[in-house]
Amino acid sequence: MSERFDFTGDELAPAYRAAVDAIEAGDLVVLPTDTVYGLAADAFKSDAVQRLLDAKGRGRDMPPPVLISVVESLDALATDVPEAGRKLCEKFWPGPLTVICHAQGSLMWDLGETQGTVALRVPDHENTRELLSRTGPLAVSSANKSGQAAALDVYDAEEQLGDAVAVYLDGGEVTGGEPSTIIDITTETPRVIRLGALTLAQLREVVPEVTADDEPSVETPAEDQPAEAVADDKPSEDKPAEVVADEKPAEPTEVSKDASKQDEKPVNPDVRPAD
């Protein structure tokens, strides 16, 4: 049976407690972000990630992005981050920017067919970042069934996902609605995979060499792109796998729950898989 909690105001203790308990149990949580509502699971529990994909009706070829609470966690989860990519993260995080990076080899997680990469984002939503600081990195995709519009309020998410979700966090209607911009930073020159809330002009103010495969049309976000990284995401079919697929996402493995708690610290290469 699903539970819904108010995720606004000052009395958030019950919401945090319920969400953390659900994540630790391997269950799913719906939460608000600065773009759309997201469907979240413990990034370090392969069965929880699979539950997320099943709830959306998606395959492992479309792995979810991962939300983190602070920009400092970038190096704990990603490796070989180029200076240009780092500048973009420092400028636009928290915010609607999702970056595709080489995943740290010590992270034995299983997000799907990621080919060694991971899509990361720090959402511009204070309460959700606080939750992330308590849970560690979360695999988060837009809160909708595949092919349906991403939810802009908790009731829409609840109607689409029902009892597949243990806890719904009601943060009111999100005002973003537009998906995050996705950039591949696995090479020295950042490459736009999908333009969303951030425009090419904004990106080039920070890193002039940012490229786009199809500049004439890239300014207009595609209707059926990964919704963001949530969790990023957009009111449309969110496919962080197109992203990760396009960039080539990380090879499945599992990581210890202890590692998942290290959102704010470098990952210990000797971490032992938990599940």
C-alpha cells in the first residue's frame, strides 16, 4: 500500500523518514525535482533499479540517470572528468544539467546496459537534495509510464504508477516542466545529446567549444527524450537510456550499500558488494 507525504513547509521529518526507510528497503519513491517529478530507487541495489524499470515499462537498454546532492560527489561516482565538463557542472549545478561521464570502476552497481558510463545531475530542489544527502545517490527517472507525459504533480504520478511506488512525496506542482539538458563529457570536448532547459548559447558562455550533433535542430528539445535525468526529465517519455545508450552506459555490477552512503566522499575501491 502506497503512502503520500507532504514535502513542503517545515514539518518534513515524517516525509524524510518514510522515504529513507523505503529506499533502504529497496522500494520506490516518487519525489519532486526542479524539472518534473522523479521515480527513485537506491542506485546501489540492482533489484530496486530493476523494480524502477519495471514500474515504467522500460528495458535495461534505457538505464536511469543518478541524482546526487552536491557537485563534490562528481568525482566519487565519475572518473576522467575533463576540465570543460567540470566547469559546466560547477556553473549549472544545482540545476537542469545532466552530464554523461565515465563511471568509477570501483562502483559495482547495475543500472542497466550503460557501457561503463553514468548520467549524473544535482537537482535544484532543496528538499530533494536534503533527501539525497540522507540516502546517497539515487537512480531517478521521470515519474511516468513509458510513452506517457512525465508527471508535474504527485497525483499524476500516483495515477500512472499506483502501488508500484511505496512513498509519494508531494511537493506541489513543479514549475520547471522542461527536461534537463544532457551533455556527454566522456571526451575533452563536451557534446550536447539533448537540449532542454539550458540552451546552447548558455552552455557556450561557460565552455565555448561545446558541440552539438545537429545545431540547427538541437535548440529545440526532442519530444521523446530522456526526461531527466529526472529525473530528470521532461513531460514526455523520459529515456535516460537513449542518453546512456548513445553515450554508452556502465556494465552491470553491484555495489555495497555502505558505498551508496558515500555520496559526499570518494568511493572506496575496496568496497564489497552488498546484495
